[in-house]
Amino acid sequence: SKDGRYLVGLARNKQTNSILGFLLDTKKNLTSVIDNNNLNKYKTQNSGLPNSKINAISIDGQGNKWIGTYRGLAKFDGVNWTVYNTSNSGLPSDTILAISIDVQGSKWIGTYGGGLAKFDGVSWTVYNTSNSGLPYNSVYAIAIDGQGNKWIGTDGGGLAKFDGVSWTVYNASNSGLPSDGVLALAIDGQGNKWIGTGLGGGLAVYREGGVILDVLREMRR
């Protein structure tokens, strides 16, 4: 926008069918939430947000907003705020980089340096390089496919697939992944994994079965 703010993401509230837009300023402070034509502004000064720098947002089936900040995870039900951090929960790090919600409603939370956390509303489970097949403890992206597999992008260990029991890791050494810094993930209707990488690696697309596809060809399909 003309005042220096930029739209960082869009999400649909399934309960109200409204579209939410999230505006950040140049320092990644959350300045506004646009709910269709209604503009609401939330910051630490006027809400229960623990920090105004927002890295991730996801909305559950009940319309609750789950917001990842540099000082923990916030849940906002439209009226009340609940904050989860390393002091009052099983969260392994207060820097939240990614949030994804599975069909059971469990929140999968990527953190900086603390690995991957799962929160089912009651219990916390933490996966890290010491107790699981997670290849790196900084998790920047999470996507869940139609079979419930979690695809986890790490900043240094490549891409991991977790089926609930077993881990499979794809990196620049054992696959066609162009960089071990995976910063963004999306899964299309055909099940292809679109992978945004850092360190100049660009965009890759993966079709399970072992083939890294040509991105331009895939986009023309």
C-alpha cells in the first residue's frame, strides 16, 4: 500500500465464509486484519497478541485464528486471546515460523531451533533431531497432503515427509532438491509438492515416485 504496508496472506473463515487479509508493516508488525470490508487492527497495545511481528497464521474449523509470533503462539476466537509459550506449555521455542492444522484439528507448529510441535488441544508432542527423523530443528514450512502426511520444510536439512510413524528426508544430496533451505510449501490438486527454496535454489515441484519435475512444464499443465 502507499503507507508501506503489504499484504502477507489471505485466509478463509469457514464458519462465516469471510475472507481475511493480513497486513504487515516493513518490520513485520501485524498492523491490520481485513475481514471482507471491515478493517480491524490488532497489536500488542490493543489486544492479547504477545508480539506484533507475525510469521504464520492458520484458521481452524471453529474459526479460531492461530497466530505465530516471535514470542509464542496466540489463539484468537474473535473475543478472547490465549497465548502459549515455553513458560506455560509444551512449546519448544517461542519463535513460531509455520502453522498447519490437520483434519483432526491438531496444530502442527514449526519453530526456530526447537523443531516441530504438535498440539491436539490438550497434549503437546515435540519432534526434533534428537528424538525423531526431523533433519533440522528450524521448521519454516508445513503442508499436509490428502493422505494426512506432513511435509516439513527446514532451513538447512531439506524436506521431510512424516506419515505419523516413519520419516523420509529429501535433500540436495539424495534427490533433485536444489537447496536444503526449504522456506515454502504448497500441494496442488494432483498431489504435487511445490517447494520454495532459499540460497538461490528457486522453485521445485515434486511428484511422489521419485521425480523432481520441470517447473515450467508443470505450470503449463
